[in-house]
Amino acid sequence: MSGLVLLIGENPQAHDALIQSLKADGLSVLPVRTLPEALLHLRNPALVVAAVISNVGMRRQQDLDAVLEICSSRPHLPLILAVNELYDLHSEFRTSIRGLHILKTPLEHENSYFAIHDVIESTRSTATPSEIDSRGALNEQSTPAVHQYSETFLSRVGMADVPVLLHGETGVGKEVMARRLCAYSSRANKPFLKLNCAALPSELIESELFGYEKGAFTGATIDKPGKFELAQGGTILLDEIGDMDIRLQAKLLQVLQDGEVQPLGSRRIVKVDVRVMAATHRDLRRGIEEGTFREDLYYRLNVINIVIPPLRERTQEIIPLAETLLRRHLPAGMTAPVITRELQDAMLGYSWPGNVREVENVMRRYLVYQDADVLAREILQLSSTSAPQAEKLQETHHSNGNGNGNVLTMDHLEQSSRQAETKLLLDALGATRWNRRQAAAQLKIDYKAFLYKLQKYGIVEKAKRGAVGA
């Protein structure tokens, strides 16, 4: 057997024997403490799960609601409950839910392993071919950024406890992949913290990563631990590492080499045990050539390099992904609209420059429209407007005689991203009559980060010259 098992219990140490038996079967185990916490993981369409095992009492309504949502959103996923007889489920509840299995022995009993093994095996053997994909995972769990890597590869990388560098366009699922690898690791039940290196100025990133002491700078009124301290024993994802200031890269390299951080304004040295993953849409090798990225940091991070292709190169995933995201945002009591053949054809013919995020937005729009023809026409219109741009890009590529298409793509992506972000900032400013604090609040970003972006794109200077739209 292979795959990931979610094990729910308030005391994970009590299930050590069961965990070892499952791992001996080739399964990975992700321990969580409550059913609602497990539900948060299962709402993530990138998490492929072989079974869910629960050892918590079904006394609260939120636990019953979580069970109902798990079984309805993933009907082919076996859910195994070890329920105390005193709080046994009503027979109507038990028989009305597909995929629900009740253990007759306590989870700590040695016989529980054999019962769980039989449930997982019988579920796999009775599933129809249309319900199972090429990896043996049920189609209900088809997810982005996973098909090109086997379960064995992902579990080995996850358990290796080495740095991982994730490459891919914006929205392809780099964070999803990082969380998936973390779920396979021995740090799965430890903190997973993320820092976007492009969203904050370098001064704020430094204080966020390493922490600071009271009085270290203006506004530092209390001691604050950094993410490396907060993630002790866990994992940190440094998103958009290619945008990190080169001076800060040197400090990060020192932390990776020594396993120590020094908070700003402090003489205190803190030993840290944290696994670092990094993600970027940039060509870091080109950054090295241009002097914007340190070569030694690149090789320190690049132990495992995972490239996640854009969604347009994974067309077989588009429809299953859309169906998963459609169910994910489906309001309670509402029936999911069918993705018709015409709508499928329109979706498969579109390039999806926004990747998974764009698919999610389109599916949320579909829940509002409830009209497949209207949505299909919108997508076809998007396809017709984006095709000439793609052809123009291709012509430029050939006329330059540039054999390295990857560099050209990165340039185009960076320019498009800059234009889109500038427009977003200007729209927010316009909607708030250029009240910067209100605009930052509307965009849900830190005010200092908002000011940094205005300075970065020269928006204030353009406005003074009366050339904001330039």
C-alpha cells in the first residue's frame, strides 16, 4: 500500500504502535488533534489521502458536521471512527453516510491495525476504474502539482529533511506542494510558517525572520520572536525567495549553515532546528549572473529542486481540479452545477495564465452564474484575446534567435506581474480617493508594505507628474 493517512487523536503518542504498523505497510501518517483540524487539511485539494482515522468522541455538533462534510466532499475516501460505546452514533447517521467505518476495538488495540488495513484494501479493490487514477489515488482527490511526481518520490523527499527549492509560475501550487511534502515528514505535526519575501521591504523581512528585542528600532516596544524561533522543530517556506534583498541573503545563508539566529538588537544567540523550503517564479541562475542572487545560497537551498509546470502543460488536471474547487466553495445545501461538455471544451482550450488561482476564481464565478453557456462564452473570449499576445511573444522569441525560452518567459511573467500589481494598487487608491491607509486595508496588506510597493513602482512620483496611467 501507499498514500497518506490522517490520524485524529488528542494524544498522538498513544498511537505510536499503530503508526509504526501503518508505516511498515508503506503508508505515511499525518497526526492531527481534532476533526475540524483534519477537515482544514482535507479542504486543500492538493492533499491526496488514503484514509482518515479518528479516535475522538463524537459528542459535539461540530464533530458530526465535520464527518458529514468529509464524507460528502470525498465520497470515496474511507473514514474510520473508533467511537466510545457510551457516545455511539445513531444507526441512521451511521448507515446514511458512504465511506464511514466503525471500529469495534479501541484504536490502541493491536487488532485495530488489521481492521484498518482491511478497510483501506477493500476500498481500493472495490473502487471502479473511473474512480481511480494512474497513481492508485481516487479521482476525487486529483490535484494540481502532483501528477508528475509519484507518491514514492514525494514521500522520500518529504521524509528526507533537507532543503527544497520549488520553481514555477505564480499560482501553480508551490505552497501546496510545500505543505504536501511537510505532511510526509517527521515535522508534520510541528509549525509550518510562510513568509513572502516580495510582500515586505527587507528591513521588515529581517525582523520577521529573526525577531527583535525591545528598543532595537523605533516602534520595537516589546520583544518579538522571529519565524525561525516560532517554527522550532517545524518548517519555514520562504516564498518568492528570488525577491529577497542580497544583503539579507547573506544572513539567511549564515542561519542555514550554523543553525543559529540572533534577534535584532540582541546579543542572544538562539539555536534553531527548522527545515527550510523556498519557492520562486524567477530564474535564479540568471539572478546569479546579474548579481541579484547569491550563488552560495542557491546551492545551499538547491538540494532538492522541484519544477511545477504551469497548468496549460497539465491539461488532464484542469477538469478534475475545477470539479474539486467547485465542491470546495459550494454553499451548504446547494447542488453543484454541472461542468458541461461545451464548458469543458472552452476550459481545455484556454491557457490559464493565472494557473490554479484563476481556475478557482472561475469556479466561484460559476457558482454565482449557474449558467455554463455564459461562462463558456467568457472563457472563449479570454482565449481569443490572449492568443494574439501569445503569438506575438512567440514571434519575438524567434526573431531574437533566443534559444533559451525559459529566460524570455520569466521576463514576460515579471513584466506582466509588475503591471498587474501596479494596476491593483492604483485601483485601490482610486477607490479610496488616494487615502493610502484605507487602500492598504482594502488590499489587506500591511501599511508599511503598501508604502514600500508605492515607492517600488514609483506611483507617487508618477501621480505628481500627472502621469499615473503611463
